[in-house]
Amino acid sequence: MSTYPPLNALRIFEAAARLESFSAAANELFVTHGAVSKQIKQLEDWLGVKLFERAGGRVRLTDTGWRYLVQVQDGLDLIANATSQLLQPDRQRRLTINSTPTLAMYWLLPRLPAFRERFPEIEFRIMTSDRDISRLDTPFDVAIRRGPGDWPGYIAKPFLDEWELPLCSSGLLDKAPIASPADLAAHTLLYADTRPTAWQRWLTLAGVPELKPASTLHFDHFYLALQAAMDGLGVVLGPLPMAQSLIDAGRLVAPLSVPVVPVRDYCWVVPRAAIDDAATNAFCQWLEDCAERLKTKHVV
């Protein structure tokens, strides 16, 4: 028997495993549900192992399936990277970066021109998402996520510390000053679904866990809450040093300097199969260098 399983079956297996659904895999690959089931069954028969458990119309990976998925994704990434480099003329390299939206808008993009000046031969595709990397539909070269996380098949490293403080527009303080955490009771607090417990954590450490604000506003994305703060709609629990440029520009102020609440670091995340790629390594090192330079600057 050949040691190479059918490539099409592997492609279908990877999609079904990543999406945890035969139907979703069929939609992504533009085939029928029956075709996915048939290919998975043929692959399991070829391997002599069960990759999925089937119960009540649902499927989930077996332990063997999870281990096999990591290896298959590594192999497919190697093929994709080799093909991409082969097809790019003059060794031009395109990096696909998948970042959380707020970090991309307020930290990554303002710094990206400096990287492009150093590496003009590298093109970029910037994508944003808050989804876990195991649930992303589009391949990437580098992802930026809070971590560390459980990311089998990937190499990750923390590069950017982050902490939180209340931020608001200067005009808001003209109406109702904030000299202590208790003064937040006179204000609207801005919440984001992507950081649902942030305010409660900060208020508890500030010694006012039972504080009741004048009102609240909720947003599905944090960058909307940040924009609302700039527009004077309320007080957001903002991330530093990510929002430092907004403070420097006068669009936000930090009325309170304590308590400083650290949150999970940002990490770069790279598919294990691409860790030796020169362009990928250059970008990850640049991320680390940018974060290191921030440590030497005064913030807030």
C-alpha cells in the first residue's frame, strides 16, 4: 500500500476537523455533504482508524483524529507555502496577517510603514478577527492573539504587554471630573462583548466593586467602544500602550493612573511548518522590536 493517502481526502478531512462539521466543510469546499462523508469514510478505511465520533447527527474528532489533524495541517501548510513562494515573481513574498481588530487599527497599522520601508519586497494582506485561530477559515502566516493559548500545530511567543485604565475624552471631564474611582458613578461606562468582565475586574481592584454607573452602553466590538469614548459618549476601560497614540494626540485622556490592571499579553502565532520562513521571521522579530522600544518610553 502507498504511504501517501489521497490528497483530496486529506483536504476534506482538514476542513471538516477545523470546522467540526461535515456540512460546514461541504459549504466551504463547494461539495455535497455526502461527498464529505464518503471521503472521510474512505480515509478512515485507508488508515484503519476512526478519525471522528458520530452521534446524533453531530461529529467530533477522536483523540487520534486530533493528533492526525495537527500533522495534516503542518503538511498542507508546507505545500501552500512552497507553492506560494514558487508562484511569486522575483522572490516577492506576501504575508497574510490575521490580527484582532483593535490592535490592527491602533497599534499595528500606524507602525507598518516602518516595516515596509525596511522590507519593500514583502507585500501584506491584513485580516482582522477575534475568533480563535483553530476556527479561522483562511490560512495565515502570522496571527496576533492574546495568549498564551492552546494552539497545537503552531509556534507562539508573547511580545506585547498590556494593561488597562479608564479612558475618556477631555470634554467629558469638563462636565464631571474623575478624581477617584468612585467618581465613575456619575458617568456612562462603555462595555464591549469581546471584553465582558474587564470593568468588573478593574472596579474590584479599585476598591469599588459595587459601583453603579449613571448608565452603560454595550458594543459588540471593542474598537466601537473606544471610538464612543473619543466621541464623548462615556468612559472606556482602555488598553495601554495600544491607545497611547490616541492619548498623545489628545483624543483620549487617562484621568486615573491606578490601579494598573495587567491583562494577557499579545502573542505572535505562526504555523509550525512556516517557522523557518525568512519573511515570517522578519515580521515576528519586528513585532518584538516595536514592543521592546515601547518599554523605554513614558506612557500616560
